[in-house]
Amino acid sequence: MKTIHQIFYRDARNLKEIPSESVDLVVTSPPYPMIGMWDDVFGSQNVEIEKVLTSGDGKLAHELMHGILDSVWDEVFRVLKDGRFACINIGDATRKVNGDFCLYPNHARILNYLLSIGFSALPDILWRKQTNAPNKFMGSGMLPAGAYVTLEHEYILILRKGSKREFKTECEKQNRRESALFWEERNIWYSDVWMDIKGTGQRLSDELSRLRSAAFPYDLAYRLVNMYSVKGDVVLDPFLGTGTTIAAAMTSGRNSIGVEIDKGFQQAIRPMARQIVDFSNDYLRDRLRRHFEFVEDRIQTSGPLKYTNKHYGCPVVTSQEQSIFLNGLNEVRESDGNIFEVAYSEKPQDIAQGRNWNAESLRKNKIQLDLLNR
Ligand SMILES: C[S@@+](CC[C@H](N)C(=O)[O-])C[C@H]1O[C@@H](n2cnc3c(N)ncnc32)[C@H](O)[C@@H]1O
């Protein structure tokens, strides 16, 4: 198995290199309108924005910034195939403009626009980025009527283009089964509030840190890629930044396309690609190890599990998990700095590493199952 990952350093308002209806999933996080660190990025794409901000018209500035994002959402809709998803991580902004403090509801503005161009909304995810920062409470402190609740969450909007995706051929169905999640992962990943993923700070001093600070966590991208696509799919991130979505696609055996307006991010993306083989293999081993730990615990508390994964020989809760297969990465090849080809292993032992982490519980599971089946 091989995957291709291509990066375009250009303005995503025009994705002319990407044919219509050719993408299976969009995972992205745009610059957040009305968050100060993005003013220059928006200002460089529409000169009116700086003037409007200086004049103190926050609502118009918010609207003009979203006008830029709207053009990218139009392109996202065009390139997505029918029945495919867009997952958009966005936070609202609070800001004082002209003496007035208020919320700029970015998630609502984007959601409304996406619905107006033909997307269907699905239940979204609230990403709770709890903070202990001393300044998290805003406004008049203990005095009523002028204090505001904390802003410790962001959204992951989930949209679908067209109707439900179908997996028709036996090959498509088998690939879907291999791409499945473990039952215990499903219970957390498909919950509407994510509290177990830590965010990154927004304000850092040096340039590379600033680039990194806007990145979303790797786990967030990895989950979304695995929840809303199957192996071999094409994942697009039109606001690529440091390349987190591409990294998650590489680990997951998906192809990907990244678009980023600022070529400065190449200095973060190329080192990421060079390290992706070791990083991914460790990540996948860890995923399997967590499953083994879950199994051990579950057998002790609830008794034996009925099904077995055919690649790893480990118990699983449901029949849908029997074919899950995590392809280890063999190598990554870079051509012209912007295209990466990843080759994968077809051997389960490359991730299982011949280790039998829970031999004792596997043995107990089998004994108990045998007893039940007598
Ligand atoms: C919130 S950051 C994305 C961070 C990314 N998810 C990561 O993990 O690193 C938004 C990115 O969009 C880029 N950007 C802004 N306007 C753009 C446009 N019109 N086309 C393409 N990229 C753009 C910015 O340079 C920035 O890197």
C-alpha cells in the first residue's frame, strides 16, 4: 500500500489544481476572525479590513474576514465528492472594539454559510480546552451584570455534502472493515464533548513558536481522519499550517492534499515528514497497546469477549472490529519538497511487534469462553 501527499503553497480561495468531486474528507481549522493574531493574515487578503478595524467597526471587520473564508468554503464544497464530510475546527472570539466587549460567534457564522451553499449539518463536537489561566474569568469579577462566562471551548463542525456515502463492492466493504475503530475508541471519539485533548497556547514570542501555537493537536486530526474516512481516501486541509492533517493522514493510510498561503510553514512541514515513519509506528503501537489494556480490564470486570481480531489475535467487543488492521509505515519519500510518498507494511507484527502484552488475560478469556460454549 502507498499514499501520496501533496502541498500547494497558495491561496485556498482558488483551488484550481484540485478537480471537482475528487476529495473524500476535509479536516481543517481556518484563521479565527477577530482573534488578534490573525488580523494581519486577513488584512493581507483584503485591505479594507485594517481600515474598518481602525475605525472601530468590529461587526463589519468580522464580516469581511468571513468573506475571505466563505470563498474557501465554496471551493471545499466544489472539490468534495458526494456523501463526504467536512470537519471544521473553529473557536469564537471575544474582543473589545471601540470600548465595547463582545463575542464574535465564528462557529455560527461559518455554519450558516455552509448550510446556505448546500451542506447538511451533523451533530458537532464541542472541544473543551479547559484552562487554569488566572485571567480566564472576564469582566467585572464578583460584581453582577458585567461579568462573562469563560470561553474554554471550541467547535468541530461536521458537515456532509449530498447524501449518505455507500460502500458497494466487496473490496470497498472489506477496506471499510479494516479501517474500523475499536469499540472503546468509538465510545469516546463519537461523543459530542471532547475533554481529553489538550490545546496549545495562542500567544508565543518567536516566529516558529507562533506557527506552532496555531496548530491543532495531532490527536484531534487523527481522530477525525479515522472517524470520517477510510484507508486510501483523499483528505484535504485548505488551511494546512504546520501540516498536522497531512501527518494524521500519513499515519492513517490516507492520501492527502494541503494548501497553505504562507510558504514559511514549509520549515515545519518538511521536518515533520522526515520523522513521520517512527512517529506513526509508535503512535499505532500505542493505540494497540491501549486496546490490550482495555481488553484486560474488561475481561476482569465483565467477563470474556466474544470476538477476536483476526490480525492481532486479541479479543474485541463487536464483530465489526474483527478485521481492524493498522498498517505500519515503511518509508517516506520526498520529491521537490512538496510531494511525499509513504509506503506501508502489510505485516501485523510490525505494529504488534510479536509482543503478547496480555498473554495471561487472553488465556483467561479463552478459558472462560470455552466454558460458556460448553
Ligand atoms: C489556524 S491555522 C491552521 C493550523 C493547522 N491546523 C495546524 O495544525 O498547523 C490557519 C492557517 O491558514 C493559513 N491561511 C490563511 N488564509 C489562507 C488562505 N486564504 N489560503 C490558504 N491558507 C490560508 C494561515 O497562514 C494559517 O497557517
